[in-house]
Amino acid sequence: MKKKKEKVSLFKLLNPKNLQKEVHTYGYNFSAKTHVLILFLTLLGMIAIGLLFRIGVTGMVIIGVAALLMIPLLVIDMYKRMYQHKRFEDVMTYMEQMLYSFQKNGKILASLRETAECFNGGEMRDAIDKAINYIEDGRVQTDDGLLKEGLSFIEQKYSCTKLFMVHELMLSAEEYGGDFDRSLTMVLQDLDVWKRRVYRLQQEKKVTHTDNVLSILMCTALCAVTLYVIDYMKVMFNTDALMDIFKNVVVQCTSVAFILVCMYVFLKSNRSLTRNWLSDHDTAEDDKIKKAYDDVKNYDEKKEIKLSVLLAAPFFIAAVPVYMFFSKIFGIVCIVVGGFLSMQHKIGINLARTDVVNAMYVAFPQWLMDMALLLQNNNVQVSIEKSKENAPAVLEKELEALQERIQEDPEKLTSYTQFCAGFDIPESQSSMKMLYSISEAGVGSAQEQITNLLKNISEMQEQADKVQDENASFKMKLIFNYPAAAAATKMMIDMIIGMVVMFQLFQTIS
């Protein structure tokens, strides 16, 4: 299967042949019969919803078009979810088998050959075969070396921090030799913790998705019941003077809007299950964190206070005349808005700092794990330089600053302890002190410090995983409130219309 080079547009996916081709890129087949069945079931569902809310022809056309556009996305997401699961299992099998094989023979090429037997075709087998053929060919093209170049075929196919770490360990062990059993055991334990965490998070996502679907169903039922209760007033008062609430233009519009919101929520919730299992972040998230980091580091409080005063002043000035001569409520609103704008600089910087601290708390133990492996055969300065290659985005500038301080004052403790010093990460100080001790002791006599460092990493990783899981779960659980908010808005509008109809009836009777 070839890697996709560009994203297929939604309108092209409306063509069944293009949809089948797109599904095939994920390694699965999507038959025409299955496509027709999905279209038929969707049509039945839309008709049922339309009949429930008694939606007119125009509304049904709008909902039908939205459903037609949504079907290809749901089909792609279904196969993409299976594809991501398969990729994760393949990478875990590859890493574990490579480490066990390498522990036995100490050679990357031999380990690759043995690991290849675990796969009967597929993406991973193709990538391993390419790596084996490249290494056997023996022609080096860069300064990275033959083995690293060969392993890059696998890394390019499966971009994963853990995979880079495993390869780094094996490359270092084969190049420098020595006793690497302790490092190998440490990596295997880390992989086991990571695997259990990923499966636990995916299970939580599935449960949350089920809750979101139930939320949609319950909110739909409540909205429908509200309309039928209002419509039942005709029977209660035994009159045909009351209009049919279902035929009201506003009610029709809100019904269509509510159904579209529910469809969007279902799609959004479903798409959260398809995200890359091998990566905890994406490029957009990295860019956001980098910007937040720059905002915190370059924060000028005096300048921001002046901006806040300029933004708030017009509202404070307008508050008095508005309160006295126009409306007391609007006057109070002006004061509230002015108060918020006068504090916007503190609110903004606190939000940015929180985002950066959370990202650093997750990134720091990952970087330390890489450092602990590199320190087996490198000094601290070289290890820091090599760790930059796979370091999380939020630590890039901190690592550059760390290197500069060490180059200027390598024997100064503060050169190390200033790392992430502007952020509330207490564990970073003790860990950086250990790195300083290792730097002073040298690689050969630093085993005790590295052992202590590994203990710190284990404790930090547990907390980081907890923070990361909570963030991921919170984002998905937030979707649960969307249909509830839409339902509350719709029911409020429907009841207002019902009250207007009732007042009209009372006026007619009187």
C-alpha cells in the first residue's frame, strides 16, 4: 500500500469509485453492495427523523444533502480507525521483537531478519524488507551511517517517538558495544506502560463516544416530546383555532438546525476515534504551543497593561451616561465588559502559561528517557545535542538555551538548573541537578546517578500520562454538551412560540 500524497476532496468522495479507492489506501475493500446498504439505511433514518419532527420538503432536502455529504466521511473514519489500530499493533510487535532479538544477537541486521518473520506482508513487512535490502546492499549515502539510513525506511513509514528511541538504543549499542541489558529492560518497561496507556485511552474514548450518541438520542427525544406536548393543546381545548406548531416556520427552521447540529456532533465525536495512535500531538498543536511559549517568554507586562487600559477605557467612560440616561442594564454591562478588558492581559498570559506548563510536563520525561539512553555511551553535552533531533517541540528553545549556557559555563550548576526555570515544573530542578552530577562524574562512573534519574523519569511519566489522558478525555467529553445546548435552545424557542399561541387563544376566547 502506498502512502497517500494528498487529501481527496469531499466532493470527489461522493463518487462511489473514488470512495472505494480511498478506502483501499487504508488496506481494506469497500464493496458497492455495502455502499448501497449504508445509503439505504441513512435514507430510512432521515425519513424517520423527518416524520418525527414533521419537517417539510425543503427541510428534508437540506438534511438529506447534509447526510449525503457526511456518509463518505463516516465510511472513511470507520476504516481509518481500523487502520490506526493495525499500525499501532504492528509498531508494538516490531519494537518488542526487535529488542528481544537484539538482546540475543546484538546485531541490527540479524534482528531485522528475525522480526520480518512476524509479519505476513503488509506495510510493516515492506518497510522491514526495504531496510534489510538497503543494509545488505552496503552503499552509504549520508553521514548518518548505513544502519541508521536503513532503519529510516521504517521511521519514515511510522513516525513515532518510541520507535526513534528504540532505534537510537540499538544503534548506540551496536556502535559502542558494552552492557546494554539495563537500557534494553528500561525501554521494554517503558513500551509496556505506553501500550497499556494507549489502549486505556482508546477504550475511554469509545465509552465517551457512546455517551455522546446517547446524549444525541435523549436530546432528540426531549425536543420531539416538547413539540408534541405543545401540539396536544389543541386536543385539550377541543379547538382547531390553534395553529399546527409543527408547521410554524420558526419551529421548522429550529428543527432542521437542531438535526444538523446533532449530525455534526456525531461526526465530530466519531472522528476523535480516528486520530493517530502513534502520536500524542500534531503539527497544529505544536505550532500553538510554540506561540504560547514565545508569548510567555516575551511577555511585557507594562505594554500589556497599557493595551488593557486602552481597550477598557471607552466602556468605563460610556458606562455612566448609558446608566443614567439610557438603560441601567446596559450601563452595568459596560462596566462588566470594561472590567474584563482591563484584566485581559493577565487572563491571556495565564492561559498561555498553563498550556506551556502542561505541554512541558508531558514532554520533559520523554526527553529525559532519551537522555538516559544516550548517556550510556555519551557525555552530557553530546547527549543533549543528539536528543534535540527527537525532542518535543515545546523544549526546542529551552534545549538551545541550555547548550549555550553549558558552553559558556560548563562547570556552573545554574547552567543546568535554569532549564525550564520560568515554569512550574519542580521535578525539572532535581533531574537537571542529576545531569550536572553525571557531567562532573563522567560516563564511566555515573551509573548510580543514571539509576536515580530513571526513578525520576518513571514517577514523572506517570503524572505526565495522567495529565495527557485527562486533556484528551476532557476535549472529547466536552462534545457531550453540544447536543444538550442545542436542545435547550430549541425547546426554549418552541415553548416561547407555544406561549404566544396560547395567549392568542385566550384573547380569542375572551
